[in-house]
Amino acid sequence: MNRKNTKLFFIFGPGGVGKTTLSSSIGLSYASKGLNVLVVTVDPARRLMDILGIDGYGLSPAPINHIFEKETGKQLKGRMDAMMIDSRDAFLNLLKRYITDEKIISQITSNRIFHYLSDSLIGAQEYLSAERIYDIFLGGEYDLIVVDTAPSKNAFEFIDGAKKMAAFLDKRIIRFFVDFQDDETLSGIFFKKTGDFLYKIMGIIFGPDFILDMKGFLNSLSSMYSELLKRAYELDALYLSDNIKYFIVGSPQKLSLGELNHLLKGLKMRGIRKVMTIINKAPYLYNNKDIVDRINVMMTKCKNNDIKTNLESILRIEGRMLESLNDNLRDLDELIRDGKIILPDLYMEVMKIDQLLKLGDICTGGILL
């Protein structure tokens, strides 16, 4: 683990519920309190860059402080950076950490298996993104890293990726494909013969060119095999450590809360018990009983029948929305351990950086680092 004891916030949830907005808001709030913060998105959409006004693709951490100062006239006490994770860039960063020979790196990156793994294979992309974030975490440059994940359909791939990578790199499996020169035992010969047999079968199915690419790719990686395996186990252990807090963002719509319930159960199955839930864009009157009471008093005293009728109509509509929301949230209570943050619907798009900070301050008021 890093010496600085960096914290990580993982923000999960379905698309369209405000994950990216809330990730940016939380990051800004902690930066305004004096922490060094990195907000990372692994969602291929450019929304994080658009929200924070960052030019360029943002594959390296881009500073936000000067943008904040330009728009608000104020300075952040701490530092905030933002970046996007590209799986191919993350893969290249991984190779350069362990391989110094540019020729070998070039052989790997020109191999079509490299492009398939980094661009297309679900699970590999999520692992590579997580591995890049882990690399930044170990660097100890930031007090907090806020991770805006892709929509919830791939959320578990992000967490399970390290375990799958460790299983793949286990010698009992990889020896079927990689030529280990240092093992002349009967067991080693068995694996080599079995590997040759598998290659013949796979060659019939996928074609000889694909198999040659696969064999060349895995043999090029063999020099970093033990380090990759070690890192995969470390990353898998990190997910259950005290360094990470998990957040799930949902909205009052029933479908969104259903996905939220699915995520909570999935995290619980993976041993992650402490999860905070953020309900975004809740009806304004939710958790504001005093306002409801004041409106009822106004209706009692109101002499104008038209105004009284309108107030009654508004309360009926809000009442039905609140009843539906309460019924849905009640189903989640037994799964939620660290409680809920309820954010009211502001009935506007939160785009300006000062609005993001205000929203973040509401969120962080209910979060303990």
C-alpha cells in the first residue's frame, strides 16, 4: 500500500442518474477543503471533460484549479485534477512498467490480440482501467481518488477483473500457452504437449494466424508474468480494504432503484458490506415534513378557493411521488449499512463549477473520510 494512505471513492450506478456530476462535485468539495484530489472516469463518454471544461482527451491528469479560479474568482485550498482512463493507454502504461525493450513493446502493441483485449473484451478493459487507477493510488500523489465508473452493467467486471486476471495468470493455466524454457520436468513436458494439442484444436476453430498471434502475444508477456500475478492479487485485496468507500447513485424512478438494489446485492455477495447510497433528484418535499406542515396550515387559513385548490393538487401529486419513493427505499434499507444521502431535484442542469461545489458540499456533509 502507498505511504500516504490515499482514499478511493468508487461511484457506481446506472446511466443517466448523475454519477459523473456527483463525482466531480464530491472531488471539488474535498479540494476546497484542502485535499489533493483526482477525479477519474472510466466511462468512455466525455461528460467529465465537458462538465469541468477540459480541452483535449484528458488521458493524463489535467489540472482544474485554474478553471475554478477563472470561473469563480476564488482559489481552491487544495488541488483537483481530472482524467479519463483509456484501456489501450492503460495497457501500454502497464507494459512500460515492466518491459524496457522498446522492440518487445512494439511487438506486443502491433499484435491484434493487444487491440482485441484493450478495445473489445469486456472484463479485460475494466481490469486495465482498475490497474491504472491502482498505479496512481500507489504513487501517493493524491489524498483522494474519486472513480466515476461506467454504467452498472459492467460494474462487477470492474471489481472481478483482478480475480479473473490472477486466475488466468496462474501457471497451471498459462503453461498451456507460454513456452517456459526452465521446466524440463515430467509435469512441464505434459503441459507443453497438452498446449501443442490445444493450439491445434484452436487453430482449426479460429484459424492459424489468430493462434500464432495469441502465442506470440503471451510469450512476449512471459517476462512480466510473476509481477502481473502479484499485482492482480494486490488489487483484488484492495477492494476489501479500508482505503475504499463504495457509493451507489440512483434516482427515484422505479427502474433506477431496481438496478440500485441489484448493485447492492452484488457488492454484498463480493464481501463489500459498507455501501453508501445517494438518491439523486428526489422530490423537493422528501424529508421536508416541516414544509408540508406549513403548506397544510396555509390551506387551512386560505380564504381564496382557487389558491387552496391549487395547493391541494400540488400536495396530492407530491404525496404520490413521495409514497412511491418511500416504498422503493424501504426495500433497500436492510442492504444499506452506512445510510443514504438524499439530494433534492434542483429542476435544472448542474453545469457551472460553483454549482458543482455547492452540490458537493451537500454530499460530503454526510461522508466520513
